[in-house]
Amino acid sequence: MQTAQSLTSISGLPRLEARMLLEMVLGKPREWLLAHDTDLIAPDAAAQFLTLAAQRRQGTPMAHLVGHREFMGHRLRVSADVLIPRPETELLVEMALQSLDDSAVRFLPGTASGNGAGCSLLDLGTGSGAVAISVALARPSVRVVATDLSQTALVLAQKNAQQLEARIQFWRGNWYEALPPEGRFDVIVSNPPYIALNDPHLSQGDLRFEPVGALTDGADGLTALRHIISGAPQHLTAGGWLWLEHGYEQGEEVTQLLLKAGFNAVQTKQDLAGLPRITGGSL
Ligand SMILES: C[S@@+](CC[C@H](N)C(=O)[O-])C[C@H]1O[C@@H](n2cnc3c(N)ncnc32)[C@H](O)[C@@H]1O
């Protein structure tokens, strides 16, 4: 019989990944595992662990094996139907919150901090719901609407919203076409598919296991960004903000598209790796 320690060392995985899989198989928290490192593990649990370890060695993302990923401190369920939320997308949430608070101050002059009160946000291509849910939980008084083309993504996003008690309206459809006719938004955010079809990254790492429609536009990587930017003026309030995540080499192109569409205060923010990742502007 094996112990947690011996299973970890024969798994061929980094220690942290092996521990996460053991925690899941044994249904025990990290602290228990650390204190019982040399306990014998039941053969069926050990076999289950070794199967998962083999899948991981073949490249299956950790998030698919454990079924969830942390984003903005929230545990989101993920599956092969959605993009695995990335840490750099947290910056998109931060910019959205800042813009909502600024908009609320415009509505309620004299208040020190807007807290997004009375404002609305649209998340286009919500995937697991990561961005919309994080905003809805951080600013419960904001009306949050989220869309996706993928029905299976929307089902998962709805489950995540329900589980985390986030109030969000979900609509299915092609970008703005998903929305009912009435209403404009104070902030629109999107992390659209922006990888060019010929980008070799598509056949590397976690990307091999994620839905192709979440990753690439099937063309030069800018199709969805162009569409979202050109349609935004018809869906934003005066002074409203549009924030977009993009590839680290697309900052200048997105800036030009925003300026051409009439946006002001256009600015690009860098992600944790110091790469241009989020660009936005106000109307
Ligand atoms: C890069 S993923 C982003 C998912 C999530 N917002 C996140 O940041 O983790 C892009 C999302 O856009 C959706 N999408 C792709 N084409 C779309 C379209 N034409 N209309 C609406 N959503 C679309 C995909 O299904 C996918 O969920």
C-alpha cells in the first residue's frame, strides 16, 4: 500500500498539483494531508489518484481534473465547455469596478464613493461567468447582464452565479444581438476570442483542451474586438466605459479602433507580467 508521500513522489507531478489531486480523491483539506503524509491510502483511492496523475501528465488542465478554478477569490466551476478563467482577467474586473464607481459618482454628485449604485454593466462572452459574477458580488446594486453564444457555457455560468448568489441576467446570442432591444449600459466589458487562427499557442498547453470558439475568431484575432468596439456606442450611456481584454501585441490596434469609434480617454493597462492586456475608453 502507498502513502500520500510515496504517491506524490511517484506521480511525476509538481508537489502542489499532486496534493490538489490527493485532496480531491481523499475528500480531505490540505492541513489533513500535511499531517497524515505517511498514513496508508486505500488502494481504490490510490488507483484513482494515479489515473488523474496520468491525465495531468498528458496535459489535461488541473482546472478540468479538480472541476474548479479560483477567480477574484471565488471558486468557479469549470468544464471543457468554457475558458478556464485567467488571473490576468482580474484586471478587467478591477477596471470595470473603477468605471462603475466613477459613473455612480456622476449620477450622485456629492457622494464620496459611488459603489456603482444605480449603474449597469454588460459582460459580452461571459464563459464561466467569471467577470460578471465578480462584478455582481463586489457591487450588488449594479444591474449585471451577461451574454454568450455558447448555450453550454451559459448553463455553467448560471450554475456558478446561483451557487455564489450573484444576481445576473443571462442572454444567449451573437454579441449585442443577444440583448433585448431596450436599455444602455454604463460599462461594457469583454474578454473575447482574440487569438489568430495561425497562432501556434492554440496547439499548446491548456489551450488544447479549451473550446476553440472561446479562443480564436478563426481569422486575424481582431474580428470580435472590431465588432464589439464598433457596436459599443449604440449600447453605452453618454460617458460610459468600454474595457476589452486582448493579446499582448494587440494594444495599439485596439487603441486605434477605439479612437476611430469616437472613444475618449483611451488607455491600456498592463497585466501582472507587465504586458499590455486591457484597453478601454469612455464615450
Ligand atoms: C475568451 S472567452 C472569455 C470567457 C470569460 N469572459 C473569461 O474571461 O473567462 C470568450 C467567450 O466568448 C464567447 N463567444 C465567442 N463568440 C461569441 C459571439 N459571437 N457572441 C457571444 N459570445 C461569443 C465564447 O463562447 C467564450 O465564452
